[in-house]
Amino acid sequence: MDLLKSFLNLLSVRNNYKEGDIAEFQIDDTYSVPGVGTVISGTCMRGLIKTNDPLLMGPDSLGNFKPIVVKSIHRKRLPVKEVKAGQSSSFALKKIKRGEIRKGMVLVSPNSNPQGIWEFESEIRVLHHPTTISVKYQAMVHTGSIRQTASIITMSVQHMRTGDKAICRFRFIKNPEYIKEGARMVFREGRTKAVGNIIKVFPDAPAPYRGNKRDKMKPKYNARRRIKSMNDKSDTEPNLKTVPSTTSTTPSVESTGT
């Protein structure tokens, strides 16, 4: 075990963290601590974050970033005043609910001008797929702490099979994400596995139109109203059906005495 620990300590760092860059913190999980409030955990990817630093958190479902303030910082269960690039830690946030945060969001410096990304282009290689992959194929995209289903909207080839390589344009299904060029990604669904690198992002891609809730309720409301009016109309109208008479229609012949 000691030799294994020594070997792991000698390995070079895979990611190149930059302490002098603008702050960026990747959220891995969220908690609600009694007496403290909302707490997030994750890794500082770039820069330096200190207590009471103003940051932007996002993107939300609309691609917006919300200003927040770091109330306190804990690292390895001990309170600290700052966290550097490459270090994992937990932040207690001020005036924000746990339900507003999801895994995959980031905390970034206000000077970075962050944007939520709906569409991106990636060069992927299919490691395994039982049949063929084509346009409109959907699977789960993993990049960093982001986990979300994405759909292929364009491909450089017509079809892909096991071992094939192509440039594909993806679109997230539910929410925009904060992704950057050069990030590694995994594309999987069941037994399907593909890996690749993000080579281009499209910050100007429009958000999908999801309609208005009131518009969705109108057809149901009108249908119910129409059925009710038809029932009321049938109750007020007279019954035009003729009831068959039980008496005979032939005139009766009076008996006369002879």
C-alpha cells in the first residue's frame, strides 16, 4: 500500500490549473445544512476564490446567471479563507435556495461574461454501438460534472458505426450548459459508448420554444366549456320525440238496439 501511495504521488497532474486566471468553480453536489443554509461542493477549476467574493452562478433553464456571495468556505472539514485552482471545497451561499441549484452549474467571476450554451460541435469516435447512429439520435452527454441528454442535429457523415469517427453538432434537450472548447466528453446510451472533444460552441443558438402554459390550457378549457354548454342546451330544449299512444285510433261504434 505504501508503494502504491508513493506511485500515485509521483504521477503528473493531468489538468493544467491556472491560479492567476479568473475564478471558476464547478458544482458537483448540493446540500441543505440546518443552521447554515444552502451548501455546494465542487472543484475550483481556475483562479482564486475568497470568502465574501461576489460571483455569478448559472446557467439556469433560461441561460441566465444569478449574482451570489460566498458566505464561508470549508476544505477537508476545516474552515478556510480561500480556495485555489485544483482544490475541492464546499461553499455556504447567501440568500439562495437549494432548489435553484443543479449539478453542472458553475460559479464564475462577473468579469468573465459567461453564457449558457445550447449547441456545440464535437469530434467523436464510436467505441461501441449495436447498429448505426444517425441524425436525431439522442444519448447522455458527460462533460465535467454535466450530465444531460443531447440530440445530434448534424453530422459530417451519413451514418456512424462502431469504430467510426465524425464531427457532430449536438443540442441539449432540457437546459443550456456552461461548456468550453477543448473539453472532453463521453456520449453514452445503454451499451452505446462514444468519446470525443468539444471543438466549437455556439452561444448564439436560440433556446427552444416551449409554448405558454395558458396556451396549453386553452384547448382543455374550451373543450370542457363546450361539453357543458351542450349538456345545458339539451336540458332546456323540449323533447320533440313523439310518444306512441296506447289507445286505438279507430273510432268506436255505438251499439244500437234492434
